[in-house]
Amino acid sequence: MFGALLNYEQKGQAITLHYEKQSVQIQVLTNRVINVFVPLKASEHRSKAIEGNKELPAAFTLNKADDHLILATDSLICRIYDDFMIDFYDKEGTLLCADYRGQRIPRFELSESFIAFIKQEGHDVNDTGSRNHPVQCIKQLDAGDCIYGLGDKTGVLNKRCYEYENWNSDIPDPHEDCFKSLYKSIPFFITLKEKGIYGIFYDNTFKSYFNFGKENDQYYSFGSDDGNLDYYFIGGDSMPEILANYTYLTGRMPLPQKWALGYHQSRWGYDSERTFRELAAKLRELRIPCDALHFDIDYMERYKVFTWNRERFTDPKAMISDLKKQGIKAVTIIDPGVKVEKDYPMYEEGIENGFFAKSPDGSVYVNKVWPGDAVYPDFGSPAVRKWWGSRLQFYTDLGVGGVWNDMNEPASFNGPLPDDIVFTDENRPATHAEMHNVYGHNMAKATYEGWKSLTDKRPFVITRACYGGSQKYATAWTGDNQSLWSHLRMAIPQQCNLGLSGMAFIGTDIGGFGADTTPELLVRWVELGCFSPLFRNHCALGGMNQEPWQFGEETLAIYRKYVNLRYTLLPYFYDLCRECEQTGLPIIRPLVLHYEHDNHVRNLNDEFLAGEHLLVAPVVEQGARKRMVYLPEGVWYDYWTHTAYEGQQYYVIDAPLDVCPIFVKAGTILPKAPAQMYVGEIEDPELLLEVYPGEGSYVHYHDNGEDFAYRDGAYHEYLFKTNGKGELEITKLHEGYKDYPKIVTSYIS
């Protein structure tokens, strides 16, 4: 396509290659990250995911062979041929990734006449024929290759044999395995081979397509409707190293406030001050720990953002203050759509300053969302982000604890936004086609930066839509799921793939957002959900209430058991958040992340790791009271019975309704906390250590759980070591915070 390589030139760590028909660039960012850039639309990178200069000094050689160039770092070898064909090898010379040289041959292709007939009958057409895109890359696919990542797409953990689209979409229908797109566009995936592993981050914000061997099992492809061919080849010796290198590139989740890891209760339909006061009282009366209540769109005046309905909420500041006294934070939803209304300050200010997206003729673009006719803030503009962030003072002055960004795909009720609607990309005009997939990302950035400037606390921001790199600004959830067993099952691979895509602070709506849950489904969901970083029960107006006390004493007791379990494990989850900030490793992890050479876990969809030390095997089938569990290498202890199991075997485990099978790795030193109703109820809780048989070590982190003082050294870091003989050694690695009043150790036998 590009013709013969004519010549090349090197400037620093960037090499420009001149072909007969196109000039391209390869840049060595680090010894394990190489950027491939073809300027089809623009001469510069226009990344929203990557901020700042990520180039690190990296020694490499560049030599001419008979028919190609050889670029070699100390970790990767890149062979570059005519037509800009590129093959990547590891340092031992094992082929990792090769451009596909053959013809595209679909498994089958529908004829045009058949497609026309099907459409005439009113059916959608799932044409699996070859699809060439204006921007695309086709890579060789080898037998045994498994593919992970791409965010919260539907379906199973391993994405091989499936196709997807990146176009942030608010789809109200129950999400099925065949859905090609949902709310998020994270164009990063990891390919695990029989020998070797690599990642690719395709940094293109236009509508994009990924076909992982569905078209033909000899190759996979990724491409877009427009933009540049701009991808980063990411090497590493293991999946954790790939993830560390990707999150070095796009950023890592900042340490959250500790209360954000507690239990959250929410519902679309909590519509009055009285409702929230009664809800808080009920939670405390029934001894269900809770740190946050979420305020959905009903708190606003006619769904206008940055307003409060003073008829149903007569004194929001007093209400929020009273909730705080009970240890409960208020988290308020904010949608991007600003109501078209004369004398409404957000609308008038935005119009006066030109802060809203425009039609090609220069008029402000109007669509419909919850408030009716609405306009869309142009979050790609730094001035708009600053304006929006400053307006968050409306919430901080009331004492609100966090913000929940919703409907930010952006969603619209009067048809989708046309592709030619004019937005801004920092300092230049851009179209909706280019900015759609980063609209939620830019809104999250505006919210995070605004909140941080207004308070001395770590911002708590939730987003529904996002792009690669959004983990720097927000937590996320999987959107409007349903009270379906299939959605409970899907919650595991969805969260695991989000974690493998850099989004570590994630969760699902416990019990399901739409439709009606059942007592059994709610119980099984909270047994899984208590291990999700974002631990929230949320459901929709029009369905049954989903609080645990709605379903009888047995359901309530089991629900309380698992919320309490979460609170006792908060020191462990907080440690995982600290580890994520430092390494990019997620909290919820597929087993393949740590056991990639074990073929039993490469397609394991119904188990996960919480960190490296806990293995969770939730029951995801209606009526099941036993389940098959696979344990990887090593010795594992049943959390409930302390029974020891040898790894690399399957076991049938008893799982009555109140038991989620949980296993602890031998040698684990598990940090726990005393039971409490909310984070901070006990001012200085002691630290409880459960020490399991076997040799092991563990690093524990301790700070005030609220602000950024830890970045100036205000934290303690401990190293715990056990020799497997009932002896525990404690060393302080860093001292900058107050000591625990007491460290209590118990030995599991």
C-alpha cells in the first residue's frame, strides 16, 4: 500500500521512514513501548489518553538488512519492511506480532441481494464479511492466541472470535453477548500467546472497529472511520508488566478516599429529603454499614444541573450535614445536558461565552435529554472545563461528598448527535465524529480537576462513559444492567476486562438496574459485589425497591453478612488501591493475570482474584448450592472453613445461599479491620492480621484516607513477613503517619 521504503532519518528516539506513497514515524518511547504513527489526517498526535511527554531514555540500534530495517531495544526487536509491514519480536527473537500479508478471506459473506431482502423484512443484518476501513491495521493471529481487554464489552473474558465497535452508546435494551458497543471506548487489548505476550493501544477517538478473528482465524484487525493510524506496541515479560507499561503511558488510578470503598445505596426514585432521612435511619437501625447515599436526577429542579428542588428538599445543606453526622456522604448525579431556559444561569453563562457545541451553521446545537430541550457543554475546550469545574462549588458548599457523571456518551433522546456537530479539541475546532468517544472522558477530567481545586480532599468522581486514560479522573460502573442471571454472570468478565484496560476502580449495579430482582439473585449479587471496588446497590424507577430489607429476614441477614465482610476487608482493599496507583494492577483480576501459563484459566469466566491473595468463585446460576471451582498452583485455604486444597485441580464446593466460595493463598497475611458502620466510626481502629500457613510477605499501607498529604510522605508502610512457623516479623518501610493503637495477630490453622 505504501510502496517501497526509499530512505529514513533519525532524530533522537524518533525515526521517520519515507515510502513511495507515504511518510511514517516510529518512536521508541521506552525500551518496551514503541509508537507506530501514520499521519493520515494530521501530522501531530492528538491523544486524549496520554498526557505529557512519556519518552524515557532508551538505547536502541537501527540497522539495514537485505530487505528491511531492524530496530532493537534491549527488550524488543522491530523488523520494518516495504509497504510499512512491521513484525515485533522479543529480545530472544521469538515472534510476538506480525502484520498480516495474505488476502482477507471472510468465513462467509452475505450477498447484497440477501442483505436487501433481510432489511426489507425489518431485520438487522449481522454481516460478518470483510470490512475495510479508511484507517486500519491487520495482524497475524496464531493458534492459541487469547485476547483480553477493550473495557467493559459484553460477553466472555477472552475476546478471540468476537468483533466489537468503539462508539460510546447508551443502549437501554438488556445487554447481550452480541452487543458490539456499550458506554466506554478503551482501545487497548492484550494478546497472550502460547509463548509470549504483548499489548496494543490504538489511540484513535473516531468510531473504531475490532475484529479478533471472527472474520478469519488467520488474522485480526482494528481500524477506524477517520483519523490517524496511531498505535503503541507494548512489550513485557508478563501480563502485569504489559499492564504496568500501558498504565505508565495512559495514567493510573489515584488513591481514593477510604470511604469511597465502603457500601453505597442508590435508586432512581429516591425523590425527597424525607426518603433519604428514612433510608439512613433504616440502614443504621438494621446495622447495615453504609458510607454513601446517591442522589439520582430527582433531587434537581426539573432536571436542571446545578439546582436543587426546594419543594422536596427544603434544606439540602442541613440534610447533608445530618447525614454526615451518621457517617453517610451524599453523592449527586450530574448530567451534561443543560436545559434551554431563559434566566437559568448555567444556560445563560454558557450561551454568553460560547461554551456549548454548535451546528455547522454556527447556531447552538439543541437536542433533548431529561430536562427537555438541552445543549451540550463543549468539554474539549479548556475554558469550558474550567467553567464547569468552578460551578461544582454549588455542591461543595452544600457538603456533597462526590459526583456521579451520567448520560455523558453523550446520550440524547431526539436521535443521535450528527457527526458534523462542532466541538473543540483543546485549541482547534473538531467534529462530534472525532470527540464523541472522549466526551465523557473530558467531562470526568473537568469534574476531577474542578473538585480538586475546590476541596482539600481526593475527588470522588464516577463516570459512565470514558476512554483510555479516564482512570486518572474517575471510577466507573458498567451502566444500566438488568436483574438477570446472565448479567450477574457477565459482571465477572466485564470487570476483569475493565481492570485489564487500566480502569481499576469499577463496579456493577448490585441486583441489577432494570427489571425486578429476586431474593436469591440479590444475595448472589452482593456476594460478588462486595469484592468490586465500587460497591453500590442501584436500581431504576418503575421496578421494585431493591434495599435488602424488602426481601425478608434471610435475605437481610445474608446481605448484612457480606457488607460486613467488605468493611472488615477494607485495609486489604485500600492496599490494593495503593498498589494500583503504583503499578497499574487492578483490584479485581482474572486468574490469567497471575497464572498466564495455566491453560485452565485462559477462558475462566466465573472466578476472579481480589488482589493476588484472595480467589473468589461466586455462585452465578439460579438454584445452585454447589459449584465447581478451579484452584491454580499452590495451596489454597477455604476462607470460611480453613480447609486446605492443593492447586491445579477442580473441586466441587458446597455453596449454600449464604456462602460465596472464597479461598486464601497459602502464606497470606491478610489485613482486616474491626466491624464498623462507616469508615471513621472508630477513630483509630486497630489492625487485625490473619496469618495463613506457609511462608509469605505482605506490604501494608496506612494514611489518613482523605487528602493528598501522602504524596508528601504522610503515610506509614509496613512489611510483614511470616516464616510458616507461627512467627511474624514486622518492619516499617516508611514512617510518616501515626501508628496503629494495636496490631492483633491471629494464626489460621
